[in-house]
Amino acid sequence: MATDLNFVGIIGNNSTQSTNRTLMHYIAKHFADQAEIEVFEIRDIPPFKVSDDKIPPAELRPLMEAIEASDGVVIATPEYDHTVPAALKSVLEWLSWTSEVLRWKPVMISGASYGRLGTSRAQDHLRQILTSPFIQARVLAPQFLLGDSLQAFDNNGDLIKESDITELDSVWSRFMIFTQLVKSVEGKEVAQ
């Protein structure tokens, strides 16, 4: 398995207390021997607004540059009212309005929720957003769903249940293969 891959990890909400933050940091730590994952917060990125000049806000630029230089993206999204948080949707709107940094990028979706469904509906919506015509990311299926997230981590931020770790390892393994496949056809997209 290649260890020279680098990914951007996006914490998909602006809350200061989030099990999705814990999940993203766990993913970065757990797979550190397989890839470098630089974790980004989105709380300081201003809400999206249409501008004629299409210039991104300064707060977005580090994330944009990191995504452009990366081999792919990992997103940990909560579920608010059966969909993604407004802050994450706003960041994706900024990215699609001002750049094409997500075009053809491999993306792994994950999510932690207090309930048992593990952000399944938000992840389905996020997949639709990421594959929309102005983003066109390459999204891995399946996703990683973590339910009962308040009880899922120990005091060190590590997953407790072996079944959760095994499932995450399986999804990650497929994401690494998926990323290599996308990289192998990068630039070979045929205009239709």
C-alpha cells in the first residue's frame, strides 16, 4: 500500500463540540502510516454569497490550495434535520463557485451521529451535492456510518468497538484502491 498519498480531512460543521471532529482526528491518526491527512475546520469560512468576480474569501484559500494539491478528500459530516449542516453546504458552494478543485477528486464520506443511523441521510445528500455538475467529485461507495457516537470513543479519542474499527478499516481500504484507480485515469476524461 502506498504511503505517499495525502488527503484533506474536512470537519463538516462549525460546532466546537462535535463527535465528527473526534472521528476525523481519529481517521487521520489511525491511518497515519498509510497516508497523510491534513484536517481542516470550516467554522471561520464566511457564509456563501454570489459574487461577480468569483474571488474566494481569504479564509477559504488554505482549504482550496490543500484540496488542489491532495490526492483526495475525506469528509466527516453530522446530520442536521436529515441533511448536511449549512456550514458544510456553504463551503461546497464557495468551492464550486470559485474553483474546480473538487472536480474528479476522490472523496470518502463519513459521519457520526448520536442516533443509530450514523448520518445516513446527510451522507446521501452530500453524495448528491458532490456529484453535481459544478463539483463533479468522484465519491466512494460505501460510506462510513458511526451511530451512537457519544459512546463510541474513549478518553483518548479512539474508537472503542472492534466492529466500528473493522468497518472503518474496510471502507478506508476500498478508498485507497479507489483513489489509486481515479489517479490512474486522471486527465484521461473524454469530452462528450
